[in-house]
Amino acid sequence: MTCKEVQSRYIPFIDDKLSKKELQGFLKHIHSCDKCKEEYDIYYTMITGMRYLEEDNGKSEFKVDSEEKLKFAEEYLIKYRIFFIEKVLLLVILCLIVILFI
Ligand SMILES: [Zn+2]
């Protein structure tokens, strides 16, 4: 993913609207590009702050933690990958059972 592509995805990322493939590219780029990481931090702070002001104050806790959001997205991807591996393993085991018993 290029800087430009990443920059157009700050808001979808914050809204959890990126596909898994996009998310992967996004996170990879953010970790290797200081410029985009810095910009992402600014966007995140701005957008969450703005949304907080639009909502009833005190209703939701105000959190400006762009770092946490990145970590959460990474954990989500890791979990998804583990889940995927589990599914593949299950399929292999099923195939083995079929081969052995038929
Ligand atoms: Zn970049």
C-alpha cells in the first residue's frame, strides 16, 4: 500500500470498515512509515474528539488512544489468522479420516 492509499483509509480504519486484506496492508504500512503513523495519530485524535463533542458529553468515556486502536486491529487479524489455520487443519483431518475409512 502506498502512502496515498493509506491516507485515504484513515477514516474507514477508525470506523472498522476496511476489509481484512486492506487492514493488513494498512497496518503494515503504518508500522513502516513514520509519516503516515503520525498523520494517523492526528486523524484519530481529531475524529474521535469531534465525535465525542457531537454526542452527549459524559455518555461515553472519551478515549484518545490511537495506539490501542492499532493494537486491537492487529489482535483481530491474528485471531482471524488462527481461526483460518484451525479451519484448514480441520479440513485436513477430515480428509484424512475419509481417506483412512473409505
Ligand atoms: Zn506512508
